[in-house]
Amino acid sequence: MNYLAAFKTLFCIGLIVSITTPSAEQTEDNSSFGQCLIPLHSKALDSQLHLNTITSNPAKDAVYLEADSGSINPQGISKLYGNIIIQQNNTVFNADRAQINRPDSKIVAQGNVILSDSNFKLKSPSVEYNLEKKTGTIETADYSLGEEGVHGKSAQIKQIDKNRLTLKNATLTSCPAFKESWHLASSTIHLNNETQIGDARNVTFN
């Protein structure tokens, strides 16, 4: 199960919008309108990212750290610099700089940040994340959901908990990056992995 099921609700909204308010360019070119309606397994974001991990078989809930330099404080704030890998279970960070506050499991990562877990993958210049609570704020992100190639951009992503995401000023598409014949755009998108329902505000279909 992943956020892709919630995306399918938005996908249906997109179909309705496309029927009622297609752009002039789309109606003039029927050959391009409506392509990519079924996810193409394009791995659009994956093709741009190289995710480094420490182990392929992590011990449950153990936190793995690797970096070019830094200082480790098991009871306080650890600071890491260069080629950083932070890994816990299915959650992996890559970044240029990071601070980890071990007592509250909070990570502040900056510079070419890649965050990946079992439900999504994203790239951002700045991420604040709580490993224990699975909550966080991601700024100016490129992201992909699940294994189906659904991807987009968002000015901000908030992970409310392990099952809920809120995207601000975001786009969604299942088209490959080199042939994005459609996308949904919305001021606010809510995706709920538990209920498998997604909803959006101020939706346009482009």
C-alpha cells in the first residue's frame, strides 16, 4: 500500500476537469491530449537520482550514519558534512550537510537532499524530518510516489504522519519527464495512505 491509491482519486478529478475545461491547444491537438493517463512506470525522478545506502539489510529501528566528516554525540546533536547517508529501516537520507538531534530523532538536512522511503522519493534543498514520528517539512521538492512513475513538483510538502501528506502549490503527472503531455496543478493536495483518498483545492488540468 502507498500514496498512489490516494493519487487515483485526484486522477479521476483530473479526468473530469479535462472533459469540462480542456485548453485550446489540447482540443486542437487530439493526438497529444489524454496521453499518459495510465502510469507508465517511467521512474521519472528515479532516473535523476542516485540514492546511496549503507546496508541492504538494516537492523530494525537502528540508525546508520555515514559522512566525510563530522562530530557524533549519541546523547545530543550530531553534525555531519559531505556525502551524508542516514538510514533507518526503509527511510534513507542523502545530503551535503545534516544535524541529528538524537533525543528527539529530529534531522535537519541541507544541500542536494534526497529522502526516500517505502511510499515516496523526493529531492529538495532543505528538509526537516522526525525519524521516530515520520513527520517533516520539505521545501521546493521534486517527488515521486510509489512504483508507478507518478511524480511532480511542490513548493512545500508536509508529512503529517506516516499516512498523510500535504502538498502546497504542487503538480502531479504520470507522464515521463521528457513527454509531459498533461499534469494536474493544485494550491493544496492532501493524500491519505490509510483511507486511500486524495483531495485537492483549486485544481487545474494542463
